[in-house]
Amino acid sequence: MEQQTEESNVIDLTSEPSGDDDDDSKCDDMAIGIVIEKDSSIPTFFSFQNIKQTIDRISSPFDEMLDDNSVYLIMHEILYNMYKSKMHQQTSLTYHIVDPQFTLLFLLRKRVEIEKQQKLNNKMKDLINGNKVLFFPVNGNFHWSLLVYYDYTKSFFYMDSLGKGHKEIIQSIESGINDIMKWSRKEIYHINTPIQKLGFECGYYVIMYTIIYFNYLIDMENNVKDDGDTSIDSVLYNFDKATLKKYLKVYADPYKFDKFRAKILERLNNLL
């Protein structure tokens, strides 16, 4: 079932098209300070301005790609309410959505002075040590993908609506985390996902993946409590295409893209 590539530690669970992306954005001192000190709690992040800008972007007749703030806000709103819901209120699955801007700065940390490198490293350590699940929405070269770190198995899971369009970026995140945590190399499990049909859909797919995977991990955690099995098999190998489609159908309804986008708009308008 596994096929390990020679050039990387990404394990292919299924055959997918590959691609190489690189993100060479500028890292400035002010941005580092803003991201590290930023309060990403729900009450402060959900400002009227952020919500209104996201609504305008989604409603645009030009089918705009979602930006960092839009994806970050929507993921927070959906997971926050899922976490509070009666269906999931008994879960002990702590999670954190990593700011895409922080992820970029972490990748570029070696370009700045040592003191700021240490701040970025310490922030990442705190995120790793303080949560069972980390969601990394990754934005690079006008494309979104999702990397998930799962503490139970100390593993990374990669989902991308272009197959492996962010392969090198994902490897760099994993390698950087391994360096600061003093870990040996961790496997990156590439999950087979539907391929986007239009150029602007990738951000919505990342939101779908987050909904699906969050629900899957909560369900899986409940099963682990019952049988005590925390092996990688219980987390990963059952998460095949059929399982993915089931979760997509129940939680994200991706087969009607406009309907999914309309649901997001409805949720955001309810926050105003």
C-alpha cells in the first residue's frame, strides 16, 4: 500500500500528479513581531472588518482566490463552532490552526537575526507541545494546501487539491520542525484527495479538508478510547478514498461547490 519516493520522505498512499513549488517571500522585522504577538483567539480575531472583507471576497463575481485572512478566519469559525457543538463537546482533542503568515516566517527564519529566529522557534515549539493536532493551511505560489500534525502518532498528513503542488514547501516545514524539536525525520503521509477543477478553488478545498479531518480525528479518538489502538494503521490506512468521500459527503458536500460557498457566506453573515 505504501510507496516511498527516493528523493524525499513523503509516503504516497495513492498515485498523484507531482509538482514543484517554491515560496520566496520577503520576511521583515515588523511582520515577525506582529505574528508572534498576535492574539488569534476567536473574539478578537472576528472583527467586523475581517468578516466583511472575507464576505466581499467570496461574493466577488470574479471568483477570487481566498487570501490568508479569509482562510484563517473561516477555518477558525467552523472549527470553533464544531468544537463547541454538542456532538463533539466530550472530546479531549485540542487543536490549533497555525496562522499562514507565521508558517511563512518560520520557513524564512534563517534569513533574520538570531534573536528573532529564536522567537519563531519557541513559538513553534509551544504550538507543537501544547496541542494534539496542528492544522497548517499553507499558501504559496498562488495555491493553498493543508498539512496536519497529529501528536498521537507524531506524524504529518498532507492534503493538496493539485496532488503534490506544495511538496517541497511541505517537506521544508516538516524538516524545520524536526530541527527545533530534535526529532528524527517524520514521515509525511500524502492523502489522496479530489483534484480541483478551477483555478481559485484551492482555499475552499483546504477548508473542506480541515472539516473532514477534524471530524475524522474526533471519531477516531472515540474509537481509540474503546479499543486502545493508537497505531498509525488506525489513523491512516482506513482513511482511504472511500472514507474520504463519506466524510466529504457528510460534512462538506464538495460535489456542489456553489452550495458549499453559499454555506460559508451564510455563516459569516450571521457573525455580523
